[in-house]
Amino acid sequence: MTKTIHQRPSICNLIHAPISINAGIPAIREAMQRANVVHEIHIYPGADHAFFNDTGQRYTPAAARAAWERTTTWFQRYLKS
């Protein structure tokens, strides 16, 4: 399998939970830096999968607000025409 990192800005909003992706975050960060990809990785302690879904039991308001703020700021910075 070939792994490709595109030269596009990337933002990751991740939960802080004992799942397999968390172990790979340092490698992801390193690969992005090596490839000179503009990126941000945010981890939300106490948040679980679907933390942004305000209709579900796992909704985490503080994490959802922070992720939304970061994402919309990111879009303004990198996607605004």
C-alpha cells in the first residue's frame, strides 16, 4: 500500500480516548511536518466518539464549541476565496 500526503492544509479534531488512532498521532504529526503540510491536530480530553452530535448522549458542549471555532477559523484562513 502506498501512502500519499497531499500538500493541502489539514485540521484534525480528535477525541482523547484509548483507541488505536491516538497511538499513531505522533507518526501522523511527523509525516505532515516532513511533507511540509500545514496542519493542526487537536485532542479533546473527556470527549468521546460523536462528541459534536448535540442530539446524542456523547455530546460534549465545551469540546464541540472549541472544535467548531477551530474548524471555522481554519476554513476562513485556508478556504476563503
